[in-house]
Amino acid sequence: METVRHQDVLFILLGAIMVLAMHAGFAFLELGTVRGKNQVNALVKILSDFAMSTLAYFFVGYGIAYGTGFLVGADRLVAGSGYELTKFFFLLTFAAAIPAIVSGGIAERARFYPQLAATAAIVGVVYPVFEGMAWNNRFGFQDWITSTFGAAFHDFAGSVVVHAVGGWIALAAVVLLGARQGRYRRDGGIASHPPSSIPFLALGAWILTVGWFGFNVMSAQTLDKISGLVAVNSLMAMVGGTLVALLLGRNDPGFVHNGPLAGLVAVCAGSDLMHPVGALATGAVAGGVFVVLFPIVQNRWRIDDVLGVWPLHGICGAWGGIAAGIFGAKAFGGLGGVSLGAQLTGTAIGIVVALAGGFAIYGALKVFVGIRLDPEAEFEGADLSIHKISATPERESSF
């Protein structure tokens, strides 16, 4: 038994390292999308958010979600070869994805230190509340879902728990923050801010794509539960998202490189249940959703979500939760044991928790300390550095 535990520790540790590497993907995706003068800020923000997330999740969040903490003797922490510690590390990388998602939406005009405070509150309280409900039956949530719909809410790797929650928190933050200076003109015109570096954007997308196989496959958390089906379904969803984004986005590199991410976001929830053809369809729909919604959100609704994190994570994540109830059913070639009603309800509750938490945190910060940079003022600390890099030539792109 101890040998198996050693193997599980190594297994989940490798998963944690792969998902940790995905944060470099978040950084380069934002780096390549924002204007050149804001690139340094993007890099510092992602790393700093991860550090703050670690403290918040270690001291508060993990205990809220799983009812256990680490303020005990080291002799208890090394039980089972320290499996609980590596489980914390793995789940931390998921939790820290929330502020990394939010970061892309609020880029180029959010104050640095209030965002760190928001990160602490999100990772320490808001995210763990729903994480515990979905993955640890906190508050009897899964018991209620099961008794009502005949099956539990199923989210294997976080389409809703991580991505939808992150995307809907980001929507609240973006709405409260407002658009970038000059983005939407009074005469109805819209200033174009195309990606500053397609190579950096593409690099970020590739890092995220590769790391995602650790995100999904290692969500089994123990070797005896690992499934090759999760890996192939992740692959098929990635391919579906890519090809549909390529077609609908008319070869635009911004859309093409976000297509696989949309597909992977959506397949997380049901990747352990779906037939690969169902995963392909799930990813294809997600890729189309992102390409269609991104310009609508930016241009028609005038929500200045810089990286499109609400459509990419919020909407595609919600679609993934619902898709698990469709393509996970035996009627569509899945393994069964899911209920569409349970998936709809669990997804809706996740959105409500995210929106309530996002508006509460960013609303309070806006009232008491302010969350937006003054474009005419001098900046301090990490905010100062964003104005010391000269802008790179902008590229023509619809993204």
C-alpha cells in the first residue's frame, strides 16, 4: 500500500508541475495580446498573483474546500508520503488559474496592488466555496443534486469549477473597472488594439495546450483512476476547437490559437465520460462560440474584455458543464451516470457564486481603495514599469 502511495505522490506531483507550467502560458498569452507598453506589467502580475494565491489557498482556501489545514506538526504532514501536500499543490495550480483568467480580462487599466488583494479574496474564499461544493460535497450540495436529479453534478477537471467560475468573476471585474481609455469613443467609434505579438500569443496558447493534458489526465489524482479516454478526449476537443475557429475566424491567428483553448475548457467536465466523437463535437461548438461571441462582446456590447476571457472561460466553461450531461449520456455514446438537469443546475449555481463573489470583491475594492489606474497620474511600484517599454508596431487583426 505504501508503494502505491509513493506512486500516487509522484503522479500528482507531475500533474502539479504541468499545470504550474500552464501559468507561463497565461503570461505569454496576455503578453502577446496587450500593447507593448503593458507587457512588463502582465509578466509581473501573473507571477505575483500565483504567489498570493499560494498563501491564500494554503492558509485559508484549502481548508474551506476540504475541511483540513496544514497548521499541524510536520510528522502529520508526511503521512502517506506527503500525499495531502502534493494534492494541495496540484489543486493550488487550479485555484491560481482563477486570478490568471481574471488578469486577461482586466489588463491594461487595473491597479496592481488592489488586484493582489482581490486575488487573495478570490482564492481564499470565493473559489474554495464552490470547489468544496462540487468536489467535496460541502453544504450537502452533491447530496441535494443527486436526490433531485438522480445523479451528482459532474465536473471531472473543472470546466465549471475553474473556468466558468474564473470567467464570470472576470466579467464582474471588467464591468466594474470599465473600458480602457479611448477604447469606445463618444461618436460611436471603437479604437482598435490588436495583439502586440502574435508569436508570444501563439507560444502562450501552445504552453497552455500542452499543460492541459496534465490538467485533465492528472485530475484522476491517483494512478488507479487514470484513463486514456481523458487524454484522447482532450485531444479531440482541442482539434475540434482549432478547426472551427480556423474556419469561422477566417484564418485570423488570434482566433486560431484561442480555438484549442476553448475546446479544452469545454471538455474538462466530461472528458472522463464522453466518446471521442462527443468530445470533438464539444470542442467544435466551443471554438465556434468563442469566435462568434468575442467581437459581439467587444464591439456590440462594448465590454472591454481584453483577452476575451468571459467568452473563452465563462461561456465555454458553462457549455462544458452542460455538454457533460449531453455527450456523457449513453444515448450519445458516453459512459452514462450523468443527468442534464444536474449539469444545468450545478453550472447555474457556479455562475451565481462567481458573479456574487466577483461583484462583492471588486465592488468593495472600487469603493474603498479604487481598482483603476489614472491614465494621467504617476504610477508606483509594478505599475510604473508598464510605461517604460515603448510600444511595438500594431498588427492588423480582427482579434
